[in-house]
Amino acid sequence: MSKKNNQRKNIVYSTNPDYDYDYNETQEKATLNNSEQKLYVSLDRKNRGGKEVTIIDGFVGLESDLKDLGKFLKTKCGVGGTVKNNIINIQGNHRDKVMNLLLEMGYTVKRKGG
């Protein structure tokens, strides 16, 4: 079997000789301007051994831009964290500081949770 056959999603066989398999299903959306973004900032303690994590989600755009934003926020807060599944996790309770930084950058920010 060729490599192209391994990349076919949900197609086993087609009797149509002109059928064109779609190999590029996942295309990233272009990054919106900061003023057009609506980010949600929340605090989470579940399944983390009682440790708090600040979560930023709602980002629309390229993964590289999301990673750059995550790196910027982690640097400004002086803590670690991660960027996975279009969500930025920052170790500790830095919700207010993150919200202020995002507002200064021109993002629309909403607090999620209590």
C-alpha cells in the first residue's frame, strides 16, 4: 500500500474513477487581529493535586502565534506552563495579571468562572 492510501480518512474504496481523495483536510485558520479575538481566562484546580492553573482559551489562529502568546504570558508572569489543544495553561493563580496583559495587547478578555 502506498503512503497516500494510509492517509485516506474514512474512505475504504470508491468505484468512481474520477473521485479525488482529499488529503489536506486540516488547514489552520489565519490569525485574527487582537481586537477581533475574544479570549476567556479561568482558574482551574481539578485533577491537579490542589495546584492552581490559569487557563486562556478562545484563541483563533495559527498554532505558532498561540505558542508565541503563551511564551510571552509565561515570561511576564515568571512561571511555567504549556500550550496544548488551543489552550494556554499557566502555572499558578495569575488570572488578574494575565487579563491586564491581554487587555494592554488589545484583546477582548472575559473572566470565566468565579
